[in-house]
Amino acid sequence: MVGYDPKPDGRNNTKFQVAVAGSVSGLVTRALISPFDVIKIRFQLQHERLSRSDPSAKYHGILQASRQILQEEGPTAFWKGHVPAQILSIGYGAVQVRRYKGLMDCAKQVLQKEGALGFFKGLSPSLLKAALSTGFMFFSYEFFCNVFHCMNRTASQR
């Protein structure tokens, strides 16, 4: 692999252990980040503005949306149906685009109905997700590399 050095920090992990640490860190990160993805998708699919001033809007912000989803659907709502939700959003997007006569018409309608902020729906949870995802990924990768290092050291002392 380009840039791959399994022993840069003296842990002496094997390529397989480094690969497992990376894979598990990806799995852990995805599981921890999924709630933000759910909130982002719900923000993007909501027609109404993300504003307390719009009484027809179901979601107003990240914390309010989190509480509402938790209250109405329980904690598993943040992880269930990820693949179907993606398919739904693609299908919904395809149906949504039929209302427009092209990119400029779409931009014009979004601007008229939601203002400039309409172009940034879901940005807050996306940015939070990106920051947390990066942190979780590096933390869990380092954690598992250290676990393997300790296992290697223990095995070599026998």
C-alpha cells in the first residue's frame, strides 16, 4: 500500500492486524455516526423550513429532531432502515426533481420558498457528522492497534 508502514510507531502490528483495526474502526465509526445521518436525511426530505417560526415544520434543529425521533420512535430509529432510507431519498429526489424545469428553475424555487438557507438544509448535522466521524475513526483505529500491540507483546513474552 502507498504510505503504509506497519511499524512506524514501534507497535509491530502485522498488516492483517492493521487491516482489522482499520475495518473495525470503520464499523464502529459508522455505528456511532448513523444517528447524524438519520437526522441529516430527515432535514433534507422535509419540505418546510428548518425553523421554529414555521408551525408545519416537524424538525427545527439537531437537538429538537433528536429528541422528537427518540420520543416518537425510540432509540433504534437512529439505526434502523439505513439502506431503505437511502433508496427512499433517491426515489424521493427523483420525484421531487420532476417539479422543476431544470437546475435554474429548481434554484429559483428553492430561493423563493426557503431563501438562501434552503440550499444548506442538513449542513449542520453533516458537518457534525464529519467531525465526529474523523475523531471516532482515528480513536478506534489507534485503540485497536494498541490492543494488538499488547496481544503481540504478551504472546512474545510466553
